[in-house]
Amino acid sequence: MNTRSCLNRAALVAAGAALILTTAFVSAHDQQQGNVSPLRANAGLTVVATPASDPSVLKAKATGPVQTSLLGNCIENADIEAHFPTNPADPVAINGAVTLTSLDGATSLNLTVSGAATPDLANPYFYNAKYRVTITGGTGTYASARGSAELSELIMFTSPLTATVTWTMKGFVITP
């Protein structure tokens, strides 16, 4: 064996050892702690809004049935705040807190939502919304839950202060 072959092998062994050591270190520190479960859900809700002191803001309560991969059939209760822009063609900023509660009341998931609703140009009573969802705990099995999801929603105003909503959500939940 010549000197060059020995140096090449030594370099390969050193590089391999460094890769194994750093991979073990990264894996041990960067993995999520807990059980990761996919979250899929869809809902049909009724929304009732009340005007706020600011005329561009509506405060809304949303309630209705939800089907989820984790809680089964459950009920949504949400407090939402919608900030309407001065230009009606611009998106509406929407933020709020949502609780999904199992039908027996034993478990729930708490969510915060933040997103925007864009008016449908063909019909001003329809809006399409996208939200970032953060799971912030709950009760029962989900007391320490965390995670995130994306939610897509269709809003149909049936009057200036009421709406019917359908949505789908995809994400994940981490439990201890």
C-alpha cells in the first residue's frame, strides 16, 4: 500500500467517525419529545358576530360539529376577531382562540388561529380563508398537547352579522 492510499483510508475513517458522532448528537437533541399523531379535521359551523367599538372590527363566536382524527366527533367553540380593511378587496385579518371538545366532555384541544380571509370576487358574501393553527394544550389526554396545523375555510355571510362556515384542517399533535 502506498502512502496516498493510507492517507485516503485514514481520511475516510475520520470522516465516517465524525459523521456518526455528529449524527448521534443531532438525533439525540433534535428529536421531538413525545408521541406525534396526525391531526385531520373538518367542520360545519354557525358564526354570530357583534360589532366592536372600532367599526372595522367584528367579534364573533363560532360553534358547531367537527369530525377529527383524534377526538372523533366533537364540538367547536371559538372566539374570533376579524379586522376588515378600508379597501373591501383586501384580505380580512382574523385571529382567535378555539376549543374542540369531545362529545363526552372528557377531552379537548385548545387552538389559536391566525390568518386572512380573501373576498370572493364573484360574490361579496363569500370569503376564502387560510389560517396557521397552533395547538396549545387541552384537557384529558391532550392536557400537555402541542403542535401545529393549517386550516382552509369557506365563509358565507347570510346577513351582515351571521355566517355559515366549513373548514378542513391538517397538521400534527405531540403528546407526552
